[in-house]
Amino acid sequence: VREKLDRLRGLLPRDAGRPTILRVDPAVEPIMTIALAAPDMHGGLGRLKETARALVKRRIEQAEGIAQATVLGGEDREIHVDIDMQRTPAFGLTLDDIARSLARANLNLPGGIVTSGQFRYPLRTLGEFAGTGELRKAVVGMAGSPGRVTLADLGRVLETNQERQGLTR
């Protein structure tokens, strides 16, 4: 197959890359697909995806013999942090300082698995920001007279949805 594709490569557009050929094992393909639907309302797809991750995916993965469940489609939440670069020098901070402070404050760590009967419950320590309100209050540095410098002191925190890369139906 690779040789035949190489012979036909001249027929492809100039900017097309070399075709990739992969071996596929049908035994590792999904054995079941579940489709969920929600009313078409503001935030409906985002809430549906969170429900699918928190409830449906978790329950399926607890079943004996299930290796993995994947949630596709829906909308993924995205947080934009717009830093006013004219404010940062007054506090003696750089973008790297701010990014490091946020990374240290936004951690979830695994804590093992608890088995109760036929169910398995993964444990983790929660240190992740729950929303934009917590993120705005996050301390990203210390300055002389104001003391703690929060993200809200340096700019805006906006909640939006990620740009779609595809469509699942």
C-alpha cells in the first residue's frame, strides 16, 4: 500500500504531507457508543459534557473488564487571563512569575483507589481552581504597600468556550 501511495504522490496537492499508514487492530476499537443530548440552551453542551465526564464515564469505568471510557463532543470550558502589561512592572512581576504562581496553586494530585464491593473510586487531592472567582483572587506575588497581589489586580479573567476543532454527531 505504501509503495502504491508513493507512486501516486505526484497527484496530491503540493502542500500535502506524506500519507500516514497505520495498522489498526479491530479488537481495540470501541465496543459501544453512547450518545447524550441536551436542550439547546446557553451552556447546555458544556454542562452535558461535565455530567458525562463526572457520572457516565466514571460509572462505565467502574464496571469489570472496562479499560477506558472516553467523552467526545460538547463544549470545553476555557479560561482567558488578560494581563495588563502596564500594571506588572509596578508590582515587580513578569509573565513568567505569574504563570509559575498559578501553576503552583492549581494542582490536583492522585491519591490512589478505594474499592468498595464492585465499585472502584479514584481518590485525588483537590487544589484546582473551581471557577473564575477563585482565579481572580489567586495570589500571584507580593508587593510593598498593597501586600498580596492577586490576578484581579493585574488584569481580567474571562470564562469562555474553546474554539471547536471538529463536530461530533
